[in-house]
Amino acid sequence: MASKQGPALVWFRQDLRLADQRALAAAMEGGRPVVPLYVLDDDTGGDWRLGGAARWWLHGSLAALDAGLRERGSRLVLRRGPAREVVAEVAREAGAASVHAGRMHEPWARRQEREVTAALGDALVLHRTSTLFDLDAIRTKTGGAYGIYAPFLKACRARPAPPEPLPTPARILTPSLPRSDELADWHLLPTRPDWAGGLRETWRPGEAAAQERLRLFLERAVHHYDVGRNLPGEPGSSQISPHLHWGELSPATVWHQVLHAAHETGEGTAHAIDTYLGELIWREFSAYLLLNHPALPEQPLRPAFARLPFRDAPGDLDRWQRGRTGIPIVDAGMRQLWQIGWMHNRVRMIAASFLVKQLLIAWQQGERWFWDTLVDADLANNAVSWQWIAGTGIDSQPFFRVFNPVSQGERWDPAGAYVRRWVPELARLPDRWVHRPWEAPESALDAAGVRIGDTYPAPMVDLGSARGRALAAYRATVKQAAA
């Protein structure tokens, strides 16, 4: 390692931005020159190697970050390989006096931090760049970890508010930089078949696009978020989850801009704003649970449910993945996921409940599919949400609560706007039948051009019988554990 007068290396991770980038700000203190680095480490993640949709997003986000750096007199150095080796190697090549990076909460990312620390000693300085609060410091009165959301939420709200976001630096002093890989050589984008057309039409990765999407949400939807977030057929959600996951927006920026928008306009209700801020803290809670329960993505937090007799049914899993279950709201969600790499949150719950409860297929299989197909695939959010719907986590819905996908569709998509968009073969059905086409009279089906079992599949299970099967399996498992 070089002397204390050498440049500082910034190891970008899931904080691919220049605004409110505390690792970058610390590296630039005193006018020190900066070496920006991103490492693609496919090894350390183990089974949780980036999925296809995430890799597509990462390509665009890195290109945008590099463009932003170049506008400020710098550029991004790209290297591929184990972070424990690459970060130390680039630091030596650059003569870096210190290495600054954002702290992460995934088990493999924590292992990276330990390994890089072992290689660099006290030269590695970690900063909070992806959460609102210092999650390691949030403890119960007895020093333990919270397991229920409500007291965790209370503990967060008792802490000082997140600090005001830092501005984007105007210029970044840069030394002579080490060699860099070419982004195209990483082959993050699909080739044949090119399945990313819907992603390209829907999303624009990068910090500028993230800020624009946040601006539109604050103008159009945040003041009615408490109602709008549940309506998949209307633009009531923020759709900034991929930008938050990749750190193109800091959660503190979102927090303060939401509060600022509420203060400036006075529109909507305090409840809508509070609901949205609560969602940000739920994101913190998911990270917190993963931090304290590293096996969360693979194992149920309630050990008794490891014995659940889930079905090995690859054919049924495939129908669910392709949106061919015969249940319109489920199929709409799964097709939206495949086409644009994102699914409305209310529908995520409905589709997940159908897989676990009606089909009795292990939640881990759904979690894996979401991991590969979501542009916002986040290990903590994904695992916590699947365990919540499956009833196997610490802070979960009761296992005996089973979403009825038909009544859920009729409640939250009453005119069928969401189903009509993503399941166009049902678009001409009257509202009364769009969520239950198998019950529609022949005259309505004929007029809409729908033939059950031909143009659209019949339901793959009887919902009532499937619910009973799941409840029997769960109750037997609970009884066995108590014996």
C-alpha cells in the first residue's frame, strides 16, 4: 500500500450513483484523487449469482455510472474476479492509500468485506450507502435482534432522522488509472434469444433515470399512495425498487424528497406519506432480518416448517412460471414479470400465495424464479417476502391465511384493467367474468372469443380443494412439531 498521500480507491458495490455517495465523499476529502472501481465477482455469491434480469440492469447501470464519472473528469475501472483479490490488486496498481466502500448485508457480501479487510488491513473503510439506519446498532433493550416488524419500526422512528443527502460532486480529481475491462466483454446482456425487449421498453437504468422516476412519483402518486399502491391496473406505485436496489438512488434521498413533496404541496393525507415511509422501513427490516439470519434465503425461520410436505411438481411450476395457470390475476402477474422484469407488489403476494398454498410448491422455488427474472431482485426483500407469504418466517402472515386469487383480483382490479393488459386473450370479457372466465356463460365466452382449455387454460386446480390440502399439510406439520 502506498503512503497516506496516495489516491483513494472507491469500490462501488450496490451504490451505483454519485449523489449522496458517502464512500465517494469520504474518498474525496481534502481534494484527494479518486480511483473508481467496480468488481464483478461471480464466485463469492455462490448459489446467489446474479440472475439474468439483474445482469441486464447492471450493464445499463454501470454504463450510466461511467458516463457520469466521465462528465466529471474521471471514469470507472471495471475488473472481474474474486473481490478479495481484485480490490487489493487494483489498490496496489493505483498506489491507493485507502479504500472506501459501502457496507452490504448479504451473507456473501459480508464475507467479501472480511476477506478484503484481511487483504488490506485497516485501509478498507466501510460506509452506510444502502440503508437509512445503521442496522448493526438497532437492538432490543436486552441487546438482541428484533424479530417483529412493529417494534423494529418503533425503534427506527425513535432514532435520529436519516441525514440530509450529499450533493453530486462537480469534479472528481483522478490520477492515472489502472487498466479496465470492457463492459461489453462481460456479456451481461442476453444474445440469443434476446428476451430483454420488454425490459428495454420499460426501464432505463442509471442515476438520472432513477431521479426522473422518483420525480414523477412525487408529482403524481405519492399523495394517494396508501390507496393507489394496491391497484395494479393504475400507476399508483413508485416503481423505484430496482433503482433503490442498485443504489442509483439512496434511501435517504427518497426519504427526504417524499417529506419535502408532502410539505410543499399539502396534498393527499399524512397517512399516504406515512405508508410510503413505512415501506422504506420495511425494506430496512428485510435487510436487518437477513443480517441477523444469514440462512434466511434457504431455510424457514420457523424450523418446524422445514418438514412441510411440499410437492415436487415441475410441470405445475412451469405453468406458474409461464403464466398459464388458468387464474387470470396470477397469470397476469407472471407474464408481467417475464416481459418487464417487475411485478406489482399486490400481485406478487397473490401469485406467491398461489404457488405455495394452492399448488403446495416450496417457497424456495418461487424465490429462485423471482431472483432470476426480477430487475429489482434483492436477496433480503425476496427471501423475507416469500417467507412472509408462506407463513414460515418470524414476522409472517398466519399460515392458515390463504389468498383467494379470484376475490383478490375482483377487489383490487375490479374492472380487470391489469388482467386485460397482460392476458389479452381475456380482454373482451365483461368485468363480471374477467377474473373467473371458467364460470362465464357460453354466450359471453363466444362474444369475447374465449375458449376455455383452448385460447385460455382451465384452472389448474380447484381453489377450494387446494386450499384445504395446504391447510391440512400445514396443520399436520405444526402438530408433528409440537408432539
